[in-house]
Amino acid sequence: MAQQLCKMRTHKACGRGIYANTDIKPGKVLHQSEPFVYALREECADSHCHACFKAIVDVDRCKVCTKCNKVRYCSEACYSKAAAVHDLECELFQSLGDKRNLTPTMLLMLRWWFKSGKNGSSPCATTKMLSDHGTRIMDDAKKSKEFQLIIDGMTHIIRSHLLDASQCNDSTEFDRIHSLLSSYLFKISTNVFSITNDDLDVIGIGLYPGAALFNHSCSPNAVAVFEGANLVVRSIQAIKEKDAICIAYIDLDGDSTSRRNKLRDSYFFDCFCDRCGDSQKPSTAADNQEDNQYDAKSKSLIVRGDDLEKVWRTTYKPLAEDVHKYAHKAYLARLDGCPSTPKSTQATKTFHENFQQLRTFQLDLIDQQLFSCALECAKFLQGAYEYVYGQCHPVTAQNLHVIVKLMTHTMDAQSNIREVCALTQKCVTATSIARGDEHPISKEVRGKLMELQSVAGRC
């Protein structure tokens, strides 16, 4: 753990986790690690380096494996770095040929196998502490069927292509391989991280045993971000000594019921964090009255049309205003020491549904180059981002970045220089805390702020 700011401890109520050794300020690096095993999404296999996961700028000049013609690298250095692992799987890729249908999860299993020595005979110490919910997974009929297909398929591939002929028909060896691959898959399923690029698009998955020790909260005080394929956990809130350091395992854009269902289905636990703790309490008459008012305003959200600007003005903008008001009210309640989130009423559910759809509609507006409408939408949603994710979460910082770019693109900066400077400063702070001062986006917005401040000085 970075500079021993935190370490693993076992708590009676919460179990094993990472806890602060001292008071920690926002923006501190708490953990850094390279992936134990990792794989690109199939959609990114031709556009990203298979070693560092950075986008390949010049496809014609990238290094392609001449044997399997399946993997690409952005440089000779990345090719050399990945050679030790790829040389082992390359022959298999050639053998499988057009029949190669390995998903990213299957590639993680395969690469874990190769890292475990000849025939998977040397277990990796770094993965021993990873949680394994195999019993619960196999007790679920649907999951059991899906997992069994993957395990059987990988067992067949390894027996057919990677074992000596004398081992192929050995029933004891079959059972050992099957058991080993089952363990790999069970641990991958509940410990894997989605690897994202600078735009927060998922480009792959990876297993980071050290980072997997951080527990979950729907009000996280830390966040996992990626620099290529390397993972960095950074604090996004002030953390007191001995406090648990938590990240979010899922997207927080959902009401407490949907979040709990996702966590129970994927990670096999019930969340009782501050945001989820009151979700089981019955709603009051006042809550129900608020539900009816808010729900009535949300019914037209599903209306779509070709004239997006008209749809924005007549349908989405009023709902964006409602989302903004709801988030502002809930955020103030949180600052006043009330529960972090309203009870899981229909109003809360509707707020999250509208927020999700407005985020998508904002992208539609940008795609159609309706930048003024997109700017209005982004501004209305900023309060919701801060309420749902926190002020310095990468997702919140990303929306601020969009607002700054749209403002400088759609209007005369001098006429709104104070507002533009204030929002850009806010973006600089949030991005630097979430990603670090040296991140390309942090440098970009810091440069934009200096430029705007120069303009302001001439006004």
C-alpha cells in the first residue's frame, strides 16, 4: 500500500478490508499495481495495444505477432514485455485457428494457467487471498449452467492442445484440471476489475489481487482508476485514521434496491452502507405524496423523436430541471446530517431512471451537434452527478470536463468568463483528485484554465 497510508485488517463486523493508518487527504495514491492477468475486450483487440492497453495511434506501424496474427502492440518495448506470456498462448491460438472463440474471461483463465507453471502445477501466492464463492455460484441454476459450460470448454482446450498425449486420458489429471479451472473462474467472477480508458469506456478486464482487498461502499471514499492497464486507487474524500477505505464495485447510478440486487447477484453480499442502510424502512405518507408528484412528471420521458432539439425543450428539459432540484434537495439533506439518501421510494427510483436516460439523451444531443442543448443538459445534471457519485469521482469530473468544452465551444468566453473560469477551476480540482496532477486530462484542463484566466485579465 502506498507509503503505508493504509493496510489490510480484519474487522469483526465487516471482515477483511483495507483501513487507513493515518488521516488521508483527497487525491492521495493508496495503491498501485500491474494486473496479474488481463485481457482486452474483443471490440478493442485491433485498436489497442495488448500489453499496455493504450490506443494504437498508427495501426500501420504497430507491431503484430507474425505467428498467430491475433495480437497487436504499440511498440517494440510492449511486444518484448508481453512476449513471455504470449509465446505460450501463441501456439494455442494457431492451433485453434478460426475456431478460436475465447472470451476475455476465458483468456484470463488461460493466462492464469500459464502463470501457474507447467500444467498449472504451481499455485500463485498472490491469488490465495481472493474470495471464492463457488458454492453459491453452483447453487444458482442459471449461473451454474453458464459457469459449467465455460469450465468444460476450457478443460477441453487445455487437454486437447496443452497436455502431453499420455495425460489426455488420465481421469485423475482431468479432475485436477477441472477443479483448478473452476477455482480460477470462481475467483475471477467476484474479483475482476473492468479496465477503462481516459473516457471511462470499458476496454478490458483484469485481476488485481491487492486492489481486490478493498471493500465496497455506495458512498466510496476512494476510486480505482487506470493508467493503461495499471490500476491506481486514489482517495476522493478526506479519510480519518482507522476508517475503512472503500471503492464502488458497481456503477452507482441506481436506487438502493437496484444496487443491492446487483451486488447480491454478482458479489453475494447485502450492502448496508450509509446510502443503502435505510432502504428497507417503510415509506411515510409524505414520501408517497412526493412519489406521486415526481412520477407524474416522469411519464413523458420515454417519448423520443427525430427533432431532438424540440424533444429537449418540450420533454427532457423540464425533467432535467426536476432531476436537478431533487438532487439538490437530497444533497443538502446529506450535508445537514440526514441519511445519505432518501428512502427507496418510487420517487428515488424515478429520479435514478430519469438521470440514466438523460445521460444517454445528452450523448444523443452531442452526436447531433446540438451543443447548446447538450450544455444545458450537462449543467442540469452536474448536481445529480455530485449527489450520486460524489464531487471528485471520475464520472463527476468527466461531466464537468464536458461542460467546460461545450461552454468554450458554444459561446463567447469573454461574455461568461467568470462562470467559465469557476467551472474550469472546479474541473481542475476534481480531475486532479480523481486522476492525479500528471494525468493528460488534468494537464489539459489546467492549461485551459490558464488560457481563460489570461482572457479574464484582459477583460
